[in-house]
Amino acid sequence: MRYLPNLIPKESRVLTNYFKGDIYRSRKKTGPRGVFGWIFGIFFLLGAFAELPHPPLAFFYGLLGIMLLPPGHL
């Protein structure tokens, strides 16, 4: 099967800009939200190391710390 570029006429198209741009481009977190994300993420990761004698709590703190870091956001 080949791609037919003008199969649907322009006046009948519904989603004209649907396939334009990169949907996988990540936005940088700037401002106070990004700073607080880094601060709280590192805080919970350090808390995970402090709670190593209690593995479930350490796992919870580590997971929470990774999710709060700006690169950890989906």
C-alpha cells in the first residue's frame, strides 16, 4: 500500500494539524515548579537511603523521589 497525499479534499479534513510537530518532545520545567521538583525529589531520595533498614518504606520514598524529579515525569 502506498501513501496517497491528497486522498481527502482539504475542505473535508477534520484534523488538519494532527500529524504536525513532535509529540515526544519534552518540555523543560522552569520556574518554581521545576525547582521544587528537584528539591523534594532529592529530599525523598535521601530519605530512601536513610530508611534502608525498613525496605518497604525505603522503596516508597525512592519511588516518590524519582517521580518528583523533573526528568522522572512522563
